[in-house]
Amino acid sequence: MLWTQGMGILFRLACLGVLVGVSAVPQEAVELRSGDVVLQASRSSRSALIRKASNSKFSHVGVVEVASDGVFVIEAIAPVSRTPIETWRQRGEGQWVTVLRAKNLDDAEARRVVAEAKKQLGKPYDAKYRWDDERIYCSELVVKAFARGADRTVGQQQQVKSLALGKLELALAKKLGISPDQSLVTPGSLAEDESFEVVADEARAFAPASGVGR
């Protein structure tokens, strides 16, 4: 009887060990490349309004840099920063990230895109979404990095008054110094740009592609 009970306990422990072993197996990491574009729904105070205005699940975007010291996102926050990818991922709702890759973007172009994005480091965030170089907002950084680094037009310029905003929201925008007639690019318009392909749309770990800086 004692032997039978002992064997039962050993069997249950063995099963538990198998289950723990299976659960401990890490998911295959998503390979990132320099020049990839990452999007998320941030937890910022303006996130819900940005998503509503653009009919999109996204409110924030940045450019990936794969470097010898790690994988980073060049992003326009306050100020423009070089943020570790895992830190960036964890800031988003549900830690969910969509990764876009520009079609036919070669390594040299990708490096130039990253270099242009990094020229904005330290610059103040533009809460009025104006198209100048004194301050910068997240999707503006991405658009200018691709235009200046790879001679590519990405995203779509839209007038504020053409977005999905009600009268009260437009009045509030005007009070904040955002003109209904000015044009801007939303993260959502980048997500819909057919010059990109989606390479990941999930909450998983990230790793650099084979060859640092690729």
C-alpha cells in the first residue's frame, strides 16, 4: 500500500515536472531589423483621442535600431529618446506590438533611416503636431526619417478637421493650439501604408535579426 502511494506521488511529480518544463520553453523571438517600424496603443493621456480620431488601434510609433549594445526604438516622447525595445513594449496596452517592415528597403537605406531618426534625439515633443523641425511628434519622426534617409514617402497627411473628431473635440484641439486646418500624419495612417508589410502583430519577445545592425 505504501509502495503504491509512493509510486502515485512520484508519477504526479513527474507529470508536474513535464508541465513546468513545457511552460518554461520560451516562445520564438520575433526578429527585428534596423529600420523596422513598431506601433502600439500607448497609455498616454492622449492615446484614446488619437485612436478615435484616426479610427485605429494605434496611438504611438517609432523606428527600430539594432545596435551592438541592444535593440532600441527611436521615439518621439518628451524628449525624443532611444528606448530599449522591451521597455517600449511593456509601456503599451497589453504589451502588444505591431512590427512593419518597408518593402525592398536595403541595409544601407535602413541605416540612413535610423541615422535620420537619431538626429532628432533630445528634441522636445510637439504636442501641437506642427510640421516643423523645432519640436517633433512620433509619426512625424518616422515620416521624416524615411523621407530623408531613404527618399520614401510614408503615411498620409490629413487635415485635423478631416479626422473622426466631434465639434467639442475640435474646439478643444483649437484651444490647445491645434488648428483644424493644419495637416498631420497619424500612427494609424502608417499602419495602413501598403509600402510596409506586417512582420509581427503580437505580444512576444524580440531579438535582433542575424547580424547585428542589419
